[in-house]
Amino acid sequence: ETVRLLNTGGLAAMAGWTLDDGQGQVYRFPDGFTLYNRGAVSLHTKAGDMTVIDLYWGLSAAVWTSGKVMTLRDDSGEAQSTFTIP
């Protein structure tokens, strides 16, 4: 299972940002992580080797089930984007 994030704005220094499912599962973006304008990254739920375009959460089970709301929050906890899983 993978979530793909696309930056359609300016430079996004995302160290400390989080992506959560509203039910206790929270992924924290690594120190120094930056997403450039028109840049994209794939966040995989499973374990794997991180690269500049692929991040891995390290979980053993799926997180994104139908009806859940994923929220991308900045390092101060403010919601920047939300998406409800169909």
C-alpha cells in the first residue's frame, strides 16, 4: 500500500511533518526531508530501504482502509491537507 504526495507549490521543508489516519497511526517525515516544487514522494506502509523518492513506514499491516481520513500536518501540527479513502 502506497500514498503518493505531489508538491504543487513551492519548496516544502517537511522535517517533522506527519501523516496520520486519525486513529493513532502516525508517520513522521525524517529530518532534512524536503519536497521541491513539482516533486513527488511515495510513502509505502511496509518496510523497505528509503530513497529520495520512496519512504517506508515499516508497518506489517495496511493502514489506509475505506472511510479513513488521512491528514498531512506540518511540524506545528496544523493540517495542510486531508483525504478520505473511498
